[in-house]
Amino acid sequence: MAEPVYEYYVLDPATPTATEEALINKINQDEIHVKREITYDNNDQKAVEPYNKTETVYDRYGIDVSLLDVATDITTDEPATSATNSLDAVVFINRKVEEGTGSLGIKKIVQVNGIEVTSTSTDEAKGLVNGTYTFTVHGPGTGTDATDKTVEITFAGGAATSAKIGNEAATIADDGTVTVGGLTAGSYTITETAPTGGMSLTGATVTTGTGNSVNSETKVVTVNVVAGENTNIPTGTFTNNRENYQLTVTKTLEGDTKPASGDYEITITSDKEMNINPAADVTGHKSGTRPVLSTDKKTLSFTVTATDTSGGSVTIKKLNGGTYTVTETAGSYTTTYAKKVGEGAQSEFSATNNNAVTLSSTDKSATVTVRNTYADYGSLGIKKIVQVNGTEVTSTSTDEAKGLVNGTY
């Protein structure tokens, strides 16, 4: 392996540039540990301790600071109060760059319903995307000679907060990019491990450059790592989206014989997995019961209590896009369904239709109303005929005849 080349950066805390100020802030926050400080004695205008070029260096700082010529700009014989460096302590940050190696970048974007989630998003949106996203970097060579690295980027509070390259912590740039350095020049692929928890990999892009490309189907990014190039590096950006749709099931009771209150079993089936937490994402079900999600996550069952005055309502949040069919366990009533999707009008009630709805980016919510119709009260008539000696008595009969049949029957 070639001898490392060292770059020396000088920070001026008195009048720092914007880039230097960002680096100073990272040092103050202990995000970067400085190897040493060189302190100047203002009395004799000489360095108390000279800079040693053989000291241990730190790499992967990922900070682009203007390079100064150490030999002419700062020397052990120059005073620290010169026009360009009027300070008592000069901090040298070293970056190790292996000759013949380069770097690549990985950036992660997370969305909910196609809208990017940031630190200012709602708590619900941030909660949906929090987690660790894993990438595999595969480079030149075959078998055990190939370059393989695992990169993890962890989101919390809507932002990338930590990263690892292999088992070592990595720095995340302000724009969320993680730099993978020390790579042999050549072609590399960056592949994201299939996300879980309802997240899906929806897009990937790469910075322009010779040898950089994206497979539109697999979302695998290919980049060309250039030897000695560690600033304008090829970067793959991966976008994940979490769908967050809502289905409400309402219950109504009709008919003269409807009960004052009753419990009803509802089942929802889907053509897609329901990546939900039934205990937290299903609300309005019967108190003291728990919604049950099947092992394949495609069937959800719950109990809803309905009253003769207000019915009942259960809402399921954080659903993926897909078709959801609502059915009810049969009982001593007639069941019909009506649906309302998105901003559309409610359909007519039907015994065989209108119990299936499709949620999508166009229609993010829907309501299925389950109506139970109980029997109405019926009517009958009773008529009484009275006779004397076989002749019907009416209001025109003789008083004697009417007197004979008067009474309660």
C-alpha cells in the first residue's frame, strides 16, 4: 500500500470562514476529537511546542476546509499575532488520504405519503420513518478479494442521527451524506437492504459522472470511484416512502326490534400486508378486547360495540395502499354495506357490494358503514260480530236485541 498523504488544516477561531466555523462547532460538540493544539507564547512570539508531522492522524472527517501551506503560513518561528492568524492557539486537523484510493457517498431520504420527513414534520410522520437503514457497498475484485462494506444510517426525530461503516461510527454531513473512504479505484454498487415496517424503496439517484448509473427496477446504484478524489465524490441517494392511509368502519342499527346495545365481530382482509400495531393503530373497538392481526398481516379482526342511538365506529391508521374488504359475522339481522372513499359521496347500501375499498395516494382515507336491520313490529286486526237468533245485531236493530248483546268481549 502506498504511503499516506497528509493534508494540514489550520483553524482561526477569531475570524473563521463559514466552513471553518462549522468544523469548530463540531469540535466544541465533541463530534470530532482534535489530535493536538499548538499554543503560541505571545511574549517570545515562538511556539511552545512545534508541530510534529509524524503524529497519528484521523480520517473520515468529511469537512472541506481551505488548505494552507504549513511551511509558509504557520511555522514555529512565526508569531501567532500575524494579520492572517491573530490567535493564541492554532488547531491542526489532519486527514489521511491513501494514494490511489477514493470515496463514495450514501444519502437517505425518507417520506410519508410522498412528502419528505424532516425534523419539523409531525411526530406521527417522524415516528413512521424512525429506524435503521442498511446498505451494502460492493467493489472491485471477486470472492474474498472483493471490497464489501456494510453501511447503516439511523433516523430518529425525522433526521439521520448516526451512521456506521462496518462496526465503526461514521460521520454524517449536514446534508445527511455518509462518506465511505479508503476505496480502491473502480466501479462499486450500492444496494439498500429491503426496508421493513411498511417502508418501501421508491427511488434512487446518483450524481452525474462517467460510470455512474441507477438500475430503475432494482434501485441499485453504480458509481465510479476515482483515485485521489475525496471531495467531489459520486453519491447515491435512496428514497424510502411509508404509506399512511386510514380506514374507518362504522356500525348502525335499524328496525323496531334492534337491541339497545350489542357487540359485533368485524373482519378486514387485504391484498397487502397491514404493517400496523393493532394495540396502538386500531381505536374505537370494544373496551377490554384486543384487535387480532393474522400472522401474514393480511387479516384484522376486532369487536365493535354499537348502540341503538349512536352506533359504533372503529378506525385503523397507518395502512398501506391496497384493497380492504370489510365483513361481519352473521346474526339475527340483515347486513348491508355502504362505502365512502376519499372525498367522494357515500354509496347506496348493498348486501353483496360496497364493502371493499381501495386506498391509494389519491384516496388516502375511506369509510365502510355496516348496517344491521332488525325486524319491524307487525300488525293484525280483530273484528266482532254479534247476533240474536242468528240475525246480526247492528245499530238499527231493536232495543231488545241490542240489549241482549251489549257487553265486553
